[in-house]
Amino acid sequence: MKKVCSALSLFFTLSIVAQNNDDNLPYYEIPEYSDTYTAGTVAARMIDGLGFRFYWATDGLTEEDLSYKPIGGSRSTGETVDHVLTLSYVILSAALHQPYDKKDTSQLSFEEKRKQTLINLKTAADILRASDDVSKFVIVFGERENPFWNAINGPIADAIWHSGQIASYRRTSGNPINSDINHFTGTVKSN
């Protein structure tokens, strides 16, 4: 089963990478919504919303934005991006039925971290979207299994929160997000 999940993960990731370049990453807009409501389509839509918010919160960040820290002792914008990347790996691991294994992303550039976060979220959302029963997607830390409920109020909600932080930080550092995006519809206004 692990080999099948790993193969599916690789397939989804390669498919997304093949379809996208740095100018066309997942979540420029939210994908069309499903015609049916299932646990999987609702969970996937939450992740799609997260992906859209993260895409636009991080689009066009400068080095000055990434180093911005509101007060001493808090995370900088760049450190917050790192944290969301880690959370995306936790979400993806649950979708792939794999224990979470901390990744060393310290050598990645900001653009690589952003891209990987978006790919992780899109892959997880696509897997969940195809499932009617999300209870089988547990989060595993070492020997401890946590139900999917914890994914919702844990890494998914946490990453949405931090995407809002990034948007707030960038406004404070003088680089607000694109005013043409519509968070309600998950679309970008045409000029």
C-alpha cells in the first residue's frame, strides 16, 4: 500500500510540475467546486482555500518582506513561510497514508519553498477530493496516530491562520497583496 501511495504521490507531483512553471503554479485561482458534498470534497475545498490564500499572500514577496518581523521573538515572514511548508508536509503525509517525516528544507530558496508548499497542498486536496471517507487519512507522528479531525483544526487551520499573518506582515512592510483577488470566490479580477 505504501508503494502505491508513493507512486500516486510522485505521479500527482510530476503531473502538477509538468503543467506548471514558476509563473503558473497551483492556486492562482481556486479549482471549480464539486457538484456533490462529501467529506472528501469539503476537506479538499478547505485545502484549496488555503492554497489560494497562501498563493496570494506569498506572491511577489521581496527579501525585505521575508525578513520582516513585527516584534523581537516572533517569526519573520520567511520563517512563517517555512512553517506553512512544514504544515503542508503534515497534510500531504496524511493524504498519502504515510507517517509524517520532517524534511530538511533549509537549502531551498523562497521560490522553491513556495512552489513545494503549493504542490503539496494541491496533491493532498486532489487525493481527498476523490475520497468519500476522510477518516482513513490519519496524521501519524512516530507511533502516535491522530484522526483527520486533528488535521482540520491542526495543520489546515494553522496554515490558513499563518497565510493571513503573511498577508498582514507584507502590508506592514509596504507590499500589500494584489487588490484584484477575491477571497470569497477564489478568483482574480480581469483588468
